[in-house]
Amino acid sequence: MRKKTTSIPVNVKADESGIGISIERMSAKDLPAADKAIIDAFIASGQSHREDGHSFFLLEEGSVSIEIDFQQHKIPRSSVLYMHPNQVHRITAFKNVVVSSWSINNEHLRPEYLALLESIVPAKPLVLNKETFSLFSEAVSLGIKFSERKEDKLYQSLLRDSCNALVALVISQYLDEAGSTGKPSRFQVITKAFREMLERNYNTGKRPTAYARELNISVPYLNECVKNTTGYSVSYHIQQRVILEAKRLLFYSDRSVKEIATELGFDDYPYFSRLFTKTTGMTPLTFRNKNLG
């Protein structure tokens, strides 16, 4: 049985450099047997975690199976994956892996990139074509060389700019995959603003009126924009975001259901329990026990 914690563990990668940026490449094929045993034990423990920054992974060789917010993904070679700091994940298996990764915190991420990243969450792994994969691999190799030049006068700027360039490459791939072209419509602009607000305020803002007021529009118009763009109402998105966080805390921590309800902004614990049951088809405790196995 996996070890429970009072909170979801955070993997410190971006801050290892001391400036909130990390670029590296790792080969599991070259690890000593002792290190491989440690990784195998880590996977077997089912240890799940969040990243401390916006994290990106380029699988150059091998294959990886990963669970992200209760969704299973098998990632083949030549794939890229973006992981938002809020997303909880764990590796369930890997084989002959060579993976490059880069991580950057909000302080160093270009604001326009942050807004775009928020709009593509949750992001699925993307398989790159041969030419694009080669470009990514070369860009990462150059970024790693920059990260090793710690004596350079402009080292921090060099590292930040190279990491942001890699982030831009990833965003471009996701936007291409989504077929994003031309100027976004008014509906899309408002929906994007709503979703960004929701990500910041899901534990305090439970009603559409709060978001409509902040956006200086009416609730009916906000609903029209969001439903036209996503197919779902504002209330649906609010509810789903809260329930996702509840699932994370139920599964990855040992906090009581009442503690989780309070953390998510519910003073009425029975109401939270009824909402969770209605949305998922099971009580919070049933969900926790079902996923312990």
C-alpha cells in the first residue's frame, strides 16, 4: 500500500538551480543497477507528486506509462509533454528511457507564455514528426550547454531565455494540434479569462456571479460564451475543478473529508459530501477506499 501524506508531495526541480529554472537530460539505460532498483521501488510505491514549476518532458528513446490526474497515458518515443504545477502524476512503468526535461517557475516564464499554457491545460502527450523532434532535441542540447556555463556574466539571462525558447516550441506544437489559427473570437477571449480566474479561485469562487462580476459582464453572457466555446456551462466547469482537487486530496493525502471540504472552501461539510457523491457517483470515503487498492 502506498504511503499517505498530509499533503501532495512536490518534486523540487525548478528550484534546484537556485534561480527557478532547470534543463537536463537523463538516461535510465545508463544508470547503475542500484539506482535502477531505487527507481523501480519508487514506481512500485505508487508515489505521486506535483512539480514545483511548469515542467516539460521530451521522450527521446524508450517508452513511459504515466498517470496524470487519474488518466492513464502511454508515451512513445519522440513525444513531448507539458505538466502544469497543479497536476498530480506518477510514473507507473518505463523501458529504455532517455528523457530531456526543462522546468521554469512563474517568475521567469514570459507572461504571454503563462497565459497560453493555462489555456492548454490539461495537455496530453504529443508525438512529434521527425523534423520537429530533431529540432527539439538540438534545442535541448544547446540549453543544457548554456546551463553548464555558470561563470558567464549573463548566466541567468542565458538560462531563462533558452528555457523560454523551449517553452515557446512546446506551446506552438499544442496550438498547432488544436488548430488554433487567426484572432480568437470574443467568446474565446472571455472563456479563456474565466478559466484562468477559475484556476486561481476555485476554492473561494463557487458561483458564476463572482466570475461574471470580475469580468464586468452578465452571468447569462458569461454562460453563453463558455458554453459556446466548451459545450459546458460555467457552473459545470466550477464544479469539475473543485471535484478534481477533492479527488487529488482524497487519493494523495490522509486529510479527513471534513478537512478537505474546509480547504476547498466548503463550510457546510454535508453539502460538499452530497456534491461529490452526485458528481462522481460515490461518496468521498468510497472514492478514497476504492483507489487504495
